Amino acid sequence: MLARQLPLLATEPEPWELLDERLRGTRFYQISARGVLNSPASTHMPFWSVNPYVGCEFGCSYCYARDTHRYALERAAAAGAVPATLPLLPAAESFERNILVKQNAAALLAHALANRTLGESSVVIGSATDPYQPAERQFRVTRSLLQSLLPHRGLHVEIITKSTLVTRDAGLLRTLGESNDIRVHISLATVHQRLARRLEARTPVPAARLKALATLRQAGVIAGVLIAPILPGITDSLEDLALLFHAARDAGAAYIAGSSLRLGPAARRSFLPQLVREFPDFVSRYRAAYAHHDHAPEAYRLALKRRIETLKAEFGFEKSADRFGPRSTMKRSDGAPSAALQQLSLL
């Protein structure tokens, strides 16, 4: 196969700049991104997306986004922009240890929104990285993105995070919400601290995330819980889900949504070894259940959906729509998850 022709008169790529290096070996590189607003056509998802970072320090074992980091490294290597200081690590580890910082993201987003009409489509911040991971405390890229949205009216913006740092921007989110539809989805798989540590060792503990949710709600921000993902046999019992629903209600969650684990190639490479270490009795069952598809078997998903809808009714949460559709067909009340949130819950 012939290689694609190189562009004529191409400019020299800007090398990445090492911004910081943490004690545990995580490195942060400034990159000059060419664009930051990803279209539905490019991601095959029914919303626009923005990711202020490539890679994530939280490194959750089931994360589906590890390949986005590999793709970024491959593109940069082809352009000659990868610095010699970048450690050679397996893709799954590099995702957690070499974080790419899009410090020009706010300017790129402002330019993109000035030249596009999004209509009823959502802009999801954090579909492939946590926008409030620890790096955000220093680099403030996510905050700059939100500030760039202040002149706009009528946008539908959704933020997905496991981090308590989101409360830093509660005032800004409330201000944005006066003229736009702003929602924060707190991602939480279980209320059990020890279990959470076995699945996602570096995320804030569940109690801290629930406190962050309560803080956002008290500040007047529309926020709810995304149970992401629900792990068959591990976090899906009626008792455990009921505890999570109870805690979400007590924290003031406006809505709750979630569905079972999607185990694509990237997640499979990191999550299955975690199962071997932490839940060896489940390994053969997961391999069989996900042998031919990224999703859990249909019968399981339907049973889980019924369980979730039953718990919503029991704890006073609004029943979600049965089908994903354009935002204009979805309810927009304070208690209803958006179409984008429901689609993301399948990831």
C-alpha cells in the first residue's frame, strides 16, 4: 500500500514541552493541539466532545479510552514531535504516566464555537479523560474551557468526572448555568471504599465524590450520578445498587443513570489482568460473557435495566426514556438525564 503523500511546504512540528514530573514518575507534556472540539462524525457518538488532556492519572482498570493516548502518540511520532525524554512504556501504562496537556484548548474551543452552530447537540467535556484529574489543579485547562463558554447562550454542556476538584468551579458552573444547560455527572461505581480501591486505585473515595455532588447541588448546579460502569457480579447486586441510589438521593442528585461494563479491546487489555489479581473467580465468566461482543449479553443488560428502573422508582428518581434520541425529544427537567448521558452510560 502506498503511503499518503506528505503535504507540500509542511512546517516543522512544535516539539512537546515537559511541564512537570511527579514523584511517582508521571510526566506532563504541553502539546499544541490543532483542534479540540470533536464532531459526532469523528467519534461516532451523538454529541460533540472536548478533552482538555490526553491520558488520565486516575488510570481506572476498566477505562475504554486508553487507545486515544496510543493514537495521539502515533500521530506525534509520525510528525517528529515526540521528545527524547518521553519514556517508552506499554500503551496502557503510558496512558496513566505520560499526560498530554492541551494548554491552547480554550482558544481552540472559542474559535470552533464561533464558526459552528451546535443546535440541540451536547458538548461533553471529559468523554475520554477526566477533566478534573489531579493535573487540572495545576494546569487549569478545564477551567479555561468553561471560561471560554461565558459569552455563549443556549449551549448544552455536560461534564463527566470522578474528581472532587470540580467543586472548585461551582460558582463558574452556576454562572454558566444561568444562560446555558450545564450538567455535571459524578461517576461512581460503588459506595464501598475497599471495593472502589480494587477497581480504581487512584480516584477519590466514594464518600468524597458524594460530598462533592452535594456541594454542587447546594451551589445550584444541576448534577447527578453516572454509575459507570456496573460490573457484572461485582457491583450489580440489588443491595449494593440500592446503597448507591440511597447515597445519591441523600447527596441531592438530580438524576441517576448507568449500565453495564463495555469491554472493548483497550479496556480488555487492562481490566482482565485486574480481574486475575483481584477477582480470579470471575475471570472465566467474563471471558465467556464478552467473548464475541464488547457489551454484556443482551439478557443481562435487559435484566439490569429493569433493576435500575425499579430502583429509580423506589428512590424517587425520574424514569429515563427507553430510547436514545435527539435532545429535542428528551425531557429537560432538573431530574432527567440527557440523551448524551444515557449514551455515555453504555461506554
